[in-house]
Amino acid sequence: MMKTKQIGGKETKIAVLHAFFVPKGGGEKLVFSIRNYYNSDLFTGAIDFNVWDKTKIKEDSFVKELYDDNFGFVYLHRDIKIPYIKKIVRQFQFRYNPKIKLLNNYDVVIFSGNIAGVAGRITNPNTKKIMYCHTPPRPFTDQFENNIAKFPFYTRPFLRVFRNWVLLEYKKELQYMDAVVANSYNIQKRLNTYIGLSSEVIQPATNTAKFQYLQQDDYYLSYARLEDLKRIPLIVEAFKKMPEKKLIICSSGPLKDWLIKEIKNYPNIIYEGLVTDERLAILIGCCIAGIYIPVEEDFGIIQCELMAAGKPVIGVKEGGLLETVIDNKTGYLIKSNPEVNDVIDSVNKMTATKALEMKNYCIEQSKKFDSSIFFSKFDSLIERLQNNN
């Protein structure tokens, strides 16, 4: 049975369509927050049941959230492992799976992630469609030049033609939306630069009450996804050169096997794997500071969670970190395109004493990104769209 949320005096049926449940990250945290607040049904394209294993529902609060019986959950297909093919299958499912027609039964559909071919299949003229854009597809926008440099030069003209087609299709999808919302000013700029579309900004919700200062132990913390875009190798290399500094890493991703092998002879770097939300809250609450230096991050939730617990952030002067972390007050922002020595210098500056001095500033800054602010703005947006009927 569909539930409703009263918005502007109207009982409103809302669905959330998330592109896929494969990794666990900030996007998934936000989707659960939106679903819970709006009493929404949750739809997704692909799901990886190895990651989202229902048998772990008692021990993994992330999994427990997904399979919460209080909300409807519809998935289109089980994700497949074959590179490139899996992306084709995902888009095919969005365009042709009959379950998408169920979205016509809702007053509002909130899109999360890069989804093609769905908005045009919602034919109910009264259904309002909102794209909450984490980023336009990065392999075809800000990371495109880096990507094609890996291919033979004679293939690059064809790749450019393919990229133009992908971005054209993406723009067509967004033009079906009643509203396009960027999750940061960084993404607003990216949408304008690469897609030629304007958008409004509503920064993501951070459940600040979930993260508390507990104590200060002797380690620094990294829990970004294990991939090159998060500059994980740079962080690891820095701590290999600082054997007296302890680093705990608690996440997963494509670099997992590399990481385990790389830190084998470095006892100061501890890998805990992908931990539960409960364990993560403890690790955050007890660290000296967090390290988060991604490449042009869309917005980023990690730095906001750390600050909510009174923990400063060693970040980078790129992307969403510039919108959230105050340099020298709630952390240190390393120069853009950092090198190993830049990380080392910032870690050495971020002593336990300095981290404690930043504690209250961090907590205060995190309140700007609290869930209550996000939902107040989103409520206003939905009410405005409904009144435009």
C-alpha cells in the first residue's frame, strides 16, 4: 500500500528511483533519508545481492535500511559482473522493463543517479519528476580527457562522437524533468558547462545527530570508496612514509585487493574492510581527524559526517570540499592536484591538540548541512511544483 506525506496541505504519494544499489556510499545514505522522510516507495535498476545480502540484515544496518518492511521496494534486475555489458543492460532495463510504468501511480518521482529512458515513460501528466543530480556522467564530462588518453590516438575521434551522443541523450532525459536539482554549486557548474542546463542547488542531507564526538584515540581515518578518484593510493603512500602515524581504512571498492597487498608490511596502516554503520560511527567518533581528498568531488558526505562528530578534515581544494570545509578552522585543505608530501605535511600539522582546537568549529559548521535544512528546501520545491499544476 502506498503511503503519503503531507506537503503544503496535500497528501502526496512519492517514489524514489535510485539508479542502482551496487556500492554502499553517500548516495545510498541520502536515498534512504529521502525515502524515510517522505514515506516513499523505493525503486532501483540494478542490485548487487552480494553487497546487499539480505541474510546480513541483523548485523548490517545499511542492509537493514534497504529491506525495511515499512516501505515498498522494487528492483528491475540483478546486476551482472561483465564490464561495459552491465552498463548496457542497466540502460536497457530502464528503457523497457514494464515495472517502470508503476511510477505513473505517484504524484512525485525523485530521480537519483544517472538514469536514461525513464522520464519519458512516465506518461501521467500529473506526476512531477525531479532529478536530484549527484553529477552528470563523469566519464563523459570532467574526466573524459583523462579517460581517452588511455586509448590509442586513432580511436579518440570516435570516442568523442560517442561522448557527444551520450551527453545529448542525457540532456534529453533532463528536459523531461519538472525540476533539476544539483547537489552542490560544483555540480550546478558542471551541468551548465557540459550539458548546457540550469539547475537549483540543494546540498545533501547529513544526519548530524548520528555522529558524535566520543573521545580522541591515536589514529587518522579514511572511509572513502577504494578507487583512484578518491586518491586512495596517495593517502596510503603518505602513511607508508609516516610509520609513527596510524591510519585506519574502512571501506571497499575496486582497489581492495591492491590495498591489502600494498599495506602488508606496514603495521601502521590497518584495513578493517567495509564496516557496519555502528562501527563506522565509533571509528569516526574516536579518530584524531579524517582524510578525504577526492578528485573534484561532486559534494561529499564524508567531510560533513566527520565535522558533525567534531572531527576536522584533511581535505583538498577541489569540488564540494570547498563548499563545506573551512581551511584552518574545520580542517586543512591541501592544494589542488596534491602530491604525497602535501598529505604528509597536513597530517603532521593536524596534531591531536590542533584537532581538539577545531572540534567546536567543526560541529557548528556541520549544522549547515543538517537533514532538516535539506528537507525544508525539498518540501518547498515539491509544494511549488504541485501548485504549478
